[in-house]
Amino acid sequence: MRMSKSTSKPSRLLDFTFCAGFVLGFCLCFMAIAYYRAYQISQETVPLPSRTSSLLGELPSVLSPLPPSPSSGRLLCWVLTSPQTLWTRAKHIVNTWGPRCDTLLFMSSKPDLLFPGTVLALATEEGRANLYNKTMAAFNLLHDSYLDKADWFLKADDDTYVIVENLRLLLSRFSPDQPVYLGRRFRRFVPQGYMSGGAGYVLSRESVSRYVRALHHGTCSQSTSAEDLLLGFCLQKLGVPAGDSRDLQHRETFHPLWLGKLLCTEDTLPKWFHQYNYYPSKVGPDCCSNSSVSFHYVKPVRMYMLDYFLYHLSPVGGHRPKLGETREE
Ligand SMILES: *[C@@H]1O[C@H](CO)[C@@H](O)[C@H](O)[C@H]1NC(C)=O
Ligand SMILES: *[C@@H]1O[C@H](CO)[C@@H](O)[C@H](O)[C@H]1NC(C)=O
């Protein structure tokens, strides 16, 4: 009797614990499924925010491993990409320069939940003819969901390489509360010039705000394939000055070509190059500022090469001698 009593008590307790555990587990499981269903439904039926065309909610943005530099402000980088090039080009930005921005977004016409970065789907058609529509939709989205989360908005193509630290250095000379936009200044068609789309361009928060207000008022809504030109045209109309992004030695920092072409000889440059540059340009090492910000036409393989040259490789003895050290030798 005693024995059975003493064994039955703990075994009942065990049974109870087991049952309670089972019920709790079941509940948790049920809740998880219900939550997932609700999430799926919300993904399907939540009305899109008016004017913007994001099909996805806010996914966590890829954050920089470095703390944001206080002098330059928070940098949001958005990459204009497409479902066709998301995995072949844009992915390599996630693996190289992209995470050095404080916020990194990819604007495409389709969402992609498997992509290792935040893809925002714009309700526009793909193709060159729709580039400006895509850009307008992107700015609408940035204005509605990210205006208070960043000070500077860099647009890059999915074959642009950006040296983010140098961009921050450049931006520290400007205020995000002032209307200004920066990039490789071209001189055709717009009196104050406009910034090359391929080299990437940066708008201050104030400029984004002015631009999107103008879109809502129908001030700047014509559409052609030349998105960079139309944006420049609109920004001039709105009194947003085209800033000078050159360094103190007047060398360019944003480059609409691959570095190889700029370093080589005149005949490697495309014919349009000198016609389009706002400031006289050179070939050879003087093509480019020591604190260059961007290059265009960077194939994925070259992205990794640039990353390696800039952040890993250095000849024995260091290729950036400090003045004090060289004097002592
Ligand atoms: C751009 O979008 C508007 C409507 O939002 C549309 O009417 C127009 O055809 C589009 N432009 C192009 C080039 O597809
Ligand atoms: C750019 O870098 C080169 C090589 O280190 C150096 O000789 C040159 O003085 C630098 N130019 C400026 C303006 O810092």
C-alpha cells in the first residue's frame, strides 16, 4: 500500500506535467500556424499604401556592420534592379559594398522572399522604356516609408560599385536639410546639368521631399527612358542645385564608366564622354579622385575584385605611406 501510494503520487504528477506540456505545445503550435496564416493573408490582402507600389511590407533592412558616421548622416542606398538581374547582378552588391550603407534596398517589379536582401516591388512594367516610371515609383515609396529613416538617398544601378566611406566623406560637406543632389554631372539638355544614372546619384532628404511633392502636383510626370535626364530636369525646376562632387583638386569622384577605360588612353573612351561631362575630364590616374565614390559597368567579378583591392590587398610596406613616416626614412 505504502509503496504503491508513494509511486502513484509522482507518476500522477508526471502524467499531469506531460499533459500540461502536451497541451501547451499544442497551443503554441496552433498559434504559430494561425499567425503564419494571418501573415500570409495579410500579405495578400492588405491594401497597398496609396501612391506607393510596394507589394511587400517592411522587411528588416540590411544594416551596415560599421556604425553610421555621425558627420555624414544616415545613408540609404537603393539599387534599381529587375527580376532578370536580381540574382545575377544585384546579389553581388549584397556580398560587396551594399551592407556598408545604413539601409540597403532593391527596387524591382516583383518581390523575392528568397533574396538575401530587401526587395521592394514597384507596380511598374520592366524594360528601359519604364525606367523613369520605376524611378518615380521608387521615390514615392522612399518618401512614404523611409524619409524619417535616412538623411541621404543614393540611387545606384545593379552594375554600379560604390565606395561608401568616400561617399560619406563627400556628404559630410553638405546638409541633408538643404536641397542638393550629387553625382557625375553631365552638361547636356539641362542648363545646370544632370547626374548620370549609371554612376549613381544622391539626393538630400529635402530634395526627395521636394521631388515627391512635385510628382503629386503633376509638375514632373512625363516619362521616357532617360530617367536620369528627367530627374535632373525636374530638380532644376524645383530649385534643387546640382552640387559639385569633385575633390579639392577638381578631380571627379563619380564615374559613369568602368575604371579600366578611364585609366587607359583617349581612344578607349566612348565618343559621348567628353560631350557629356560638365567639367573637363582626363584619362589616366588624374581621371579620378583618390577618394572616388563610384564606378559604373562593374561586372559581378569586378565587384569582388574592387572589394579585394580596396579592403584587403596592400603591397608590403603599405601603399598609403603617412607623410611623417616617409620623412623619417
Ligand atoms: C508610366 O506610368 C503611367 C501610369 O502610371 C502610364 O500611363 C505610362 O504609360 C507609363 N509609361 C510608360 C513608358 O510605360
Ligand atoms: C593620390 O594618391 C597618390 C598615390 O598615393 C599620391 O601620390 C597623390 O599625392 C594623392 N593625391 C592627393 C591629392 O592626395
